[in-house]
Amino acid sequence: MDVELIGDTVEAARACGAAVAAQRMVDTVKLSKDGVWIAEHLDRSRFWTVQTPQTFRVDVIRRALGEVRKQGLTVTDDTAACGLIGQAVRLVESKRPNPKLTTPTDLAYLEVLLQDCSIERERP
């Protein structure tokens, strides 16, 4: 985890209530309505992938998660909860890789990264 990125998200959340590390999307993005055919070609310059850290003022995240519970919803991340209360979330650009463990294939990728880190430490 990038210590500077953590600090930047904390600073942004103090100023506006909520912030999230994010990277500009570099993949070409397509929308499919049926999972078989491309229905729409989307402009990737407007898309970001959000990561951690996700940082919030305590009062903001309490209200947001309270709304999730109240509505009986499931959200994939806490910034989605902020949307339920109309809380804007500031994007803080992460320029370095910031992988996360979500699926079993992510584990294999992270293992490779960790091996690379240990090799780097062994070099003089």
C-alpha cells in the first residue's frame, strides 16, 4: 500500500467527507445487455476503477451504512453507500499498481507480485 496515497485520501475525505483511491480505466469498455453481444461502445476516458483505501469522515460513513441497512441493500463498496445519501466521493488518482484480492485468480497474481518483491530485496 502506498503511504502517500493513504494520506491523500485521508486529506480529501477531511475536506469533502469521502474519498477513494482510483485508477483511470485503460481497457476498452463495452456494454452487453445479454452477455453475448456488444450493445454499446463506451468512452473509457470517463471510467475509473476504484480501489482501497476508501476513506470517510465518521459521520458520513455511519449515515451511509445506516441507509444501506435501512433499505436492506447490498453494496459492493462503501462509496456506493455514500451515493444513497447523496454524499459526493472524491477520486484520488492512484498511479501505482494497487491490486486487491477479490477472486481466486487474484491470489495467484498477488503471489507473483510478492515473489518479485522478495527477489528485489535479495538483490544487492
